[in-house]
Amino acid sequence: MKDLILPPEAEALRSLAAGDEVLLTGDALTMRDAALGRLQGLVTEGLEPPFEMEGQLVFYSGPCPPAAGRPCGAIGPTTSARMDPFMGTLLERGVRATLGKGPRSEETRLLHQRFGAVYFVTVGGIAALLGGRVEKIEPVAWGDLGPEAVYRVRLSGFPAVVAIDSTGRDFLAEQHLLYRRT
């Protein structure tokens, strides 16, 4: 198990290989369908978002309100393949890594390779448990989107696996091929 401090340094990301297990600690931005759609609209109009994206990890999630005395209730990954149409926009704005669940398209794998970005996955269905790995949460932008607004979350020992490394190696695709051979 490797520890990775967020926001991630490019050199630290290059040291990770597809299949590595990591614990993420530090600040990440949450964005999913609605926020990414709004971001894409701004970019199409030639505008920039009202927050800094350079060097960030974007967690595809819509966190729940505080619960059980914690700053965040449940927080889990959403299906990343739905976010593939926005991947170029994120990487062009300097995002270094994303976190979600499930496989990505070949086009997205190639974008990771081109930009030296990393895609992390975490287990879906355990959002209440993962909520215990959030130390702090604060709204960043587009509060009208509710749980799909952009939030800054401080993660602490958040478990993940490198699904696509900075060279473009795709761990999930490799595992799928192994499964099909058996």
C-alpha cells in the first residue's frame, strides 16, 4: 500500500503503476455529471471556471450532507465512463488525476497517456464507510447543483487502486482480459 498526498505532484503520480493500491490523503475536488456539464459549457463559451483546477484530483462523487457527527455523510464514486466526454477539458485545465469507479474508454486511456494523468478507482457501494475517510468538506462553486456542486473534500487514508497509470497502462482492461481467458 502506497501513500499519496493530494493534490498530487506529477512526479509522485509517475511513480505509480497500474494495479498499485494507494491511500489518498489531502484535498480533492468533487465533480460529476452536472458540474462537468456546466464546466464544459463555460469552456465552450471561452470562459474559465470560478475555481482552480491546475494540479488537482477530481473525485467523481456527490457527497451527502454531514451525518453521524462527521463533516460528510456518505461519499462514494460514481460511474466514471459517463464522465469520459469531459476528460479532455479536465486535463487541458491541468487536472492531474481522477477518482471514480469502473472502466474508461480507449479514448480516455489515451488522454491519460498523453497528459501523464492517473485514474484511481475505489469500491462502489460502501459510501457510508468511505464517508468516515473525509476530514473536511467545503463548497467551492455552483451550490445550486446541490450534491452535484463542486466541493473541496479533505480525504484521510482514502483507499484506491491505480486503474490507469501515467503511461496509459489500464489495469481494469488487463484484469478483464485475464477473466475472459479463464
